[in-house]
Amino acid sequence: MIETKNLTKKFGSLTVFEDLNVQVKKGEVLVIIGPSGSGKSTFLRCLNHLENPDGGEVFIEGEKLDVKNKKHMRNTIEKVGMVFQNFNLFHHMTVLQNVIEAPITVKREAREEVLKRAAGIIEKVGLSEKLENYPSKLSGGQKQRVAIARALAMRPDIMLFDEPTSSLDPELVGEVLGVMKDLAKEGMTMVVVTHEMGFAKEVADRVIFMDGGKIVEEGTPEEFFTAPKEQRTKEFLNKIL
């Protein structure tokens, strides 16, 4: 579903990461963890070209992202939904309007068709009673669930999550993780950057630990959390667990 070959990203003289080679299979949940500044979020943003890589290649479902071919890029990127740390909702739109906007304006889908689908998606994330509410009337957890619904409305094959719970109050984290767990059970291909180790243990098929722009270690949750091989991994886990 996703493959990167020798992916490299720099900001001026700073190399964020270099020669990253990652594969994600259909239906797999890949969780990426690591300290701040290790390149996790930038890597995620390169997968759907919110950031332009400085080297290497990105393939989505076998199709190489080609910056020179705008139509091909758009069609490929539409297969990838993304949920951000800070929701990024349209504040002048209701919950329903936020969810239906992109399929109608970007994909030119029929409004009635999108409305039917949106109602089901909003119910799935537990917000049917908030359809006509504006974001200012929602809690942080509710806003993030709207953000997930908005991404799902585009019918993506892949979902990217960039620290989706890091800006939430602790008591609101569970409601967002619950929606993500349901997506994983349904077989959604997911790449999740998170600090929620419980989620990684329970839901991930594979865990990658990044530090200093490198993949230090990767493995199944059982391997990773019970018997890490690398000293840097052990130091990190000792600090956060």
C-alpha cells in the first residue's frame, strides 16, 4: 500500500531524515514512535506530499508519486486520508458541512450521495447528535473525531494519523483512540505517529522507533516492548513507560 525508497528530507542545511526505506502492507497498522525532532511527522507529511522529499521515491498502491504529473498526483493522493494534531476544521462550518465539503468540491460527487454517506460516517465516530454544531461548541475529542470523519468521507484506502491525541486533555484521548481501534478492526491500512504506547501495544502490527532521522529499530509490539534489541530503544522506553 505504501513504499518509500531511500526517502530523504532536508530543511536548508538540516537533514531531517535520510534514505528511509519503509513498506506498509494492505490492512497493516504501522505505529511510529520516537522523541520530538526525530523526523516522524515530516516522514508522514512526505507520504502525501504535504512536504516535498529532497530525494528518494514514494509509492502509493504501487503508483509512484510524480510531482510533474499534477493529475496523477491528485488521483494518487486522494487515496490517502490524514488526521492532524490540531484538527484543522473549518470553524465557519458545522460538523456536517466540514465532512461533506471535500467530496463535493474536490471529487465533484453528488451532494445527496455525499450526505447519505456522511451521516453514516458521523454516526460511526459517535457524533450524530452534533451534526449542526460548529467546532467552537465541541470538545477537543469531538473535534478530532470530526477530523477523522472528514478524512473518511473521501473514501481513502490509507489513513495517516499525526499525533492525533497529543493536544487533547487526558480524559478525551480514549474516545479518539476508540475510533482508531475500530478502523483498525475493519482492516483500514494505517500509519500512526503517536506517544500512546498502550495503543501501539494493542493495535499495531508493527512498531518503528525513529531517532535522529533514522529507523533505530522495528518489530512487532511484543518484540519491541518486551525485548528491544537496541540500547537507544531501551533508553527511550525506560523513560516513557
